[in-house]
Amino acid sequence: MFSKLIDNRQLHNRKLLFTVTTLVLCFLQLAFLALLLQSVKLYLHHIVEQELQSSMTNFVQQNLNIISSFDGHASVFDENSLRGLDFVRIIRSNEQLLYSTPGDHRLDFKSLAELDPQKSGCWLPLFEASSAEPVVWNILSLSAAENIVIQVGSRDRYLHRVYTNLVRYFWLSVIPALLVAALLSYVGFRLSLFPLNYLAERLLSVQTDKEGLLEVSSTGIKEHQVIYHRLNMIIQQNRQLVKEIQESLDNVAHDLRTPMTRLRSVAEYGLKAGDDSEKLRDALSDCLEESERVLSMLKIMMSVAEAETGAMKLEYDDIDLSGNLAEIVELYEYSAQDAEVEIILDVPTGLMVRGDRTRLSQVWANLLDNAIKYNQQKGIVRISGQLADNRVVVVFQDSGMGISDHEIGRIWERLYRGDRSRSRQGLGLGLNYVKAVIEAHGGIISVESTLNEGSTFRVELERMVIHKTMSPPGAISRYQL
């Protein structure tokens, strides 16, 4: 119900977004076209004003005597000077001279006489004697001299009509065009949702099919193919993650079952000991040992998680690998003797790296512990170090049982233990932790193995170029990984 409500809200939001977007686009189109019409109107007004200005200048030049004397009978009036004008009005104080084209009986002289002398403009509506509807006029006023105003006017014969028709055609064409555009936008919106709806259906089918993937069409759109490939990668990664989690939980349950069972058994034994302090002390000691083992596993899992997320804190120091590895070999000398395994250390002095001494010591201890633990009687473990391509390479080579081909790719996984290694003590965290620490140092670790012949682990670290005085190595404790 909740997911359906979310889907309805998302659909409503998409429809609202589409509506708002369409309205905004329509408004922008209307604003642009209105601006275009206004530009046309201003341009036509400019043409009209230029024509009026030119006609007024021509009239003034040809009738200077009339304007200066303000006497319509003092000089002969040239009718040709009214070319382009329907009337000329000369005003001085309360006196007026009004000239019009001969034979124009439509003029309402009374209305013209009462017209504001300062009135100017294009496409002004004025009533005439012979018309019930206002007529469009273009009027221009100019102060020619002191107390003298010249006002000229002409009927607009075609420009206003052209502009009016243009506006009419604009609305007659724009409104259907906007409706068609809105319809096409809606259709495009629905078509754009079709690939998403199809993808949602395919994802639903993939969800029900635990092994299926999205089908990528070779003839489809390139962008869709890229999206399908990326989604397939995510699906495979999620499935692998779920598989690893399930296997990890199985391994954790398997490895915790024994210590937890022993803890319970020892605790029950201690409860039955009564007042026997020796038995109580042994029971508590066994409980502490088993709890330490569990805590060690959890601590290492946390360290691995920190390394994988880049949150592992490293205390860098200058490390001479020959001395560092010699300490680890000395630490495992008795274990090697008990397992009848010979350790050969071949690392030249002065082979320097910069890293966390404690964590790298744990790496060497883990690799050496595995080489001894999974070796054969009278076997050999060879530890060598050298420079290769300005990098320090440390190799652990043993003559043990080796690793099978189907397991060698999984030995770095958290809590993974091979079938033949379950008979030996361990948590399946060692190599996973080793890989995490080496990669946290910017290094590389790899393995080559042949079944029943042995394994070779190769660690590459950045070489330290600047040599400094080495501080005394700290105490190294052995960790059971």
C-alpha cells in the first residue's frame, strides 16, 4: 500500500511537472511573439513619424511667410506643400490657422479646433463628420517659434490596417499552434515514459527470475543499451554480494558454533565443580581462551571493513624488511620445528619500505603461518625479497598442499575457507585481512599455486627512496588469523 502511494505521488508529480513545463513554454512562446509584434508596431510607428516629420519640414520651408506673420492672406498658400498631410494647424495663443487638402469634406473642423495643440502620436482615433466610427490618424506637434505651435496630421491609410490584420492572424494561428504543441508535448511525454515502463516490467521479471538479466537489444538505442548494461552489472554485483553474505553467515555460524558450544560446556562444567577451586580456575581459563578467539575474529572483521572502506589508520614508519621478516621467522621458529618445516630467509639488507610496522608484521605472520600450517612434513618455506621495477617484492613460497583451481579465486573472500582447510584451526579471515592491509599501503598481492606441489604468494610494495635512521623495532605479537 505504501509503495503504491509513493508510485501515485510520483506519477502525480510527473504530471504536474509536465503541466507546469508546458505552461511555461507556452508563456515563453507567447511572450516572444508579443515582443515580436511590439517590435513591428514600434518600427511602423517610426516610419509614420519619419513621414510626418518630412512632410512638416516641407510645409514649413514653403510657407515661412505665413508662419512668421501669422496671416493666412498675407502670402499665397501653396497647396502642394500639403503633400502627405491631410491638415496643418498653426496655433498662436488663442488664434489658429487651419489648412486642409482641397475637397476634403470629411474633416470636422470644430473637432480639430478643439484638439489639444500638444497632442502627438500614431494611430490615434478621431471622429469625423461623415463617419460614425473613429478614424485612425497620425498627428505630430512641434513648437516652431515663441508661442507658435505647428500641428500636422494625416489619415493612416494602410499601415494600421496591416498591423491589425497581422495581430488577428497571429491569434488565429498561435492559439491552434499552441494547442497542437501541447498535444504533441503530451504525446512525446507519454512516449518518453514507454522505455521506463518497459524497463520497470523487465526489472520485475528479473526480480522473480533469480538468474535472469535484462535483455540488451543490439538494434536498440545506444543510450538504452548502456543503461541496460550498467543495470545488469549492478544486478550481478548485488547477487554476488547476497551470495557472499549468505556464505559468510554460514561460515560465521560454522566457526562460532564450536567455541560457543565449548563455552557453554566449560561453563556447565564449572557450575558442577562446586568448591573445587582448581576446576573453577581451569573452566574460567578455557572460557577466556574461547572468548578471546571470538573477539579476535570480530576485531579482524572490523579491521578488514575499515581497510575496504579506506578508513584504516596506518602509522607509517621506515621499515627494513630484512630485519622485520627476521623477527617474524624467529617468532615462528618453534612452530616450524614442531611441523618439521624448514624456513629459508633470503632478503638482502637495506630493502626499505614505508608502512605500518604492526600491520605489515601481521601480514608476514599470517603468510608464514599458512605456509607452515598447510605444508607437508619435511617441507620448505622460502621467503625472498628483491627490487623489481622500483618496487619491493616479497615472495613466500612453500611446498605444501597447494590450492585447487576452483578455490584460488576465492581465498581472498571474507570468512572463506577451503574444504581441506576446515580440519585446521582458523577463522577464514587471514588472507582477506592480508589483502586489505596490502592494498591500504598501495601495494599488490597475488598467488600462484599447483595442487599438491605448493603455493607462491607475491607481495609488491612501493620502495622507500629516502633512507633514514631506523628506530628500534617494536615488540611483535603473534595473531591467530
